[in-house]
Amino acid sequence: MDQLDFDVVVIGSGPGGEGASMEAAKNGLNVAMIESMTEIGGACTHQATIPSKALRFSIFQMTEVNNNRLYRDHGFDVQLSFQELRKSARSVIEQQVEMRTGFYDRNRVPIFQGIASFVDTHTVQVDLHTGASLKLKARWIVIATGARPYRPTEIDFSHPRIFDSDTILNLPETPQSITVYGAGIIGCEYASMFRNLGCKVNLINTRARLLEFLDDEIADALAYHMRDRGVILRHQEIFDRVESVADGVVVHLQSGKQLKTDVLLWANGRTGNSDRLKLENCSIAPDSRGNLPINANFQTSQSHIYAVGDINGFPALASAAYQQGRAAAQHILTGASDQLARDIPIGIYTSPEISSIGKTEKELTEDKIPYEVGHAAFKSLAKAQITGQRTGMLKLLFHRETLEILGIHCFGANASEIIHIGQAIMLQKGEANSLKYFITTTFNYPTMAEAYRVAALNGYNRLF
């Protein structure tokens, strides 16, 4: 069996693997990429982030036309099937694959398409899709194999009405009703999408509140808006069994409830893609969910083997994975870590969107940090009134004495874009991070950005 030598071997070409391989290659290291799929980009490009967000935008476009009185009064009524709505994703995926393949070509990083497994702590075997096998030896190895939906063995995922977040995109038609089991980020996003399609939606949450890691006010706003839109939220419920019937699926809950809908989307948990790596050959032990424990530098129990992105568990965001990959490569290059993979904003693509960075009110209260709150309701902004996207708010948390920005939380249209204005100031050092920046800065009018000035003035006035 042939053996090739490299400085760095990266396993998985999703955001984490791309970040690691590009950073290492651009700094002179000889890098190889192993990808199990037939095209570059990983699950992010082909099964998760890109196709789901493209679907969400297509749904948004259709519902905007149907809900806009200007179009409705002129007889417009667009009713596209689920697969028709998905068509836009295909062209986006093709563009992403072409662009990302170019990254590897320009940086002279060879791509080996096949299944990777460890032979020893410095050697990875690749069983190529062509049927051949070869060995890649490297000083450093970066595992970026991602994660997949967790599938309980007692649920029959081969049933045509039972889906997970990877297979739901193959839904042949729009159902009239759906049960989403699991109210994490993925579950909430899909519940929003299907409700916007006019489906009856049950969202089953195994916890007491939605998205408990969010600021309480933002999580409460999401729950209120979902209920207002007609989503049935069921908190602190655990499934007992799933019954498949000819015309749907019945979810039996331990509380005795029975929920019958056309389809079931199982969105409760993720499993790290570590089972085919033969980690026993390099003495790395995954946890019960297949994730790889790491230290602050993204090193596993073998210091020359790194794990970045969803394979290490939290926060399971594409943006975080990319920065983790870059940080791991920088540690390989310099032996030091920087702040690349810290202070990552969270973006949740519900309807409306949610985005946040920094501390929540609960965390600041527990840490006994004297803080104040500034609010800007979107319904008061001229831009929101013009666009009709009036639902939402921007919330600034800042230190009462220094005026340092401690947390930013946004709920509403374009929240994932709006958050970056505040992020740029919040991550500055010393006096540059101050509420006064938003008070003294002139914002274009009308814009959603001026929510920062409104929220800053609202909070500043609370100090006196």
C-alpha cells in the first residue's frame, strides 16, 4: 500500500477542516485533505446549513408575496411544493462546491476522497472511492468529521414519514401537519419554516423552556411569537414510543399524550462522526455521543491530533467550526492560541431570527456584575415600519460604571446581520468598548442599524 508524507492531514472538508487546511497551507505547511463525500464542503454545504438556509429564504420569499397586500390585491397567490422551494438550494450548493474546490487547487492541497481511519498515532489510511487504499503520514492531524443527527435505535427511520434533519430536505411534498421532536436550534428553525408553509406544527421540548442558553427575554419572545403564529409548544415532554400508521405517525409521550401528524421530524441531539475513524489505534476515546474531548487549544488526548467543529460538541455552529480550524492550525504553527475561536456570535434562523453574543442577564446577575439594559423595539424604527418587519428588538447589556458592552441580544428580521455592528465594538479593548460609541455615532436613516443608538440612549437614561 502506497504511503505519502505530509506536515498536516485534515479529515473532513466542512468549515472546520477548510479553516485548518487553508491556514496551514497559506503558512507554508504541506497539507492533505480527506473527504468522505464525492464533493467538497462537508455536511454544512450538502445536507445542513446551506440547503436549509436556502430553503428558508425560498419560503420567506413565497410567504412575503402571499402576505403582502400590494400583491394579494392584484391576484398573486404563490403555492410552491416543498421540492420546488428546494430548487434554489441546488444552484447555491454547486456554486459553493466550485468556489471551495478552487481554494484547495490554488493552495496546492490535494483532496483524497474516501473513508479515513487511523493506523497509528501519525498514520491515516484512506479507502478511496475508486477501490484503492493508501496511507497518509503526518506530524499533525486535524479531525473535522462533523456530526450527524442522533438516531435512537427504537425509531424506524426507514419509514417514509419519519425524518431527521438530514433527510427532511428530501420530503417529497409539503405535509399538512408535522411533529418536531426536539426544540434545540435545529428543531426551532424547522418548526418556524414549516409553520410559515402553513403546516400545523407540534414542537416537543424535553426541557422547561426554549433554548435555555439564550437570554431569558429573547427566549420568551421566541416562545410568544411561535405561539402567536400557531405553533403548539409542549415543554418537559419525553417520548415513550413512536407508532407508524398508514396515513401518518403517532408520537406517544410518557405523559400519556398522543400526537398524530403526517410526518415526524426527529431533531433531538447530534452524534459525532467518529465511529469509522478507528480511534482505538491512536488511543483517543470519544464520549457517549461520539464527540472528542479537547483542551483549550483544540488538542485531543494526543497533543498532535486536534478536533475542531461539531466533532468536539459545542457550540456546533459552522462559523465557530471555521474559526476553530484556523485556531488549531495557528497552534500547530506557533504553539500558541489566540482569540480566533472565542466570542463567537450565535445565529439562529427561526422566524424572526435570533442572534446574540456575550453575557446574558442571568449570567451577569449570578456573577454580581452591576449592569444596565438598553432596549430598542423594532416597531419604533422607521426602517422596520417601511419594510413591515416590525417584530423584534435589540437589547444591549452594559456595565453601569464603565459603560462597557457586556452582551448583545437581537430578535427580529436580519438579527444575524445586525449583531455584527455591536460585536465590532464589544470586542474592542478598554475605552473603545463603550456604550457612548452608539450614542455619539451617526447612523444612516432609516436603517435597522440605528437600533443601536435607540437602545444605547434608552439604557443610558436609566443611569440617572
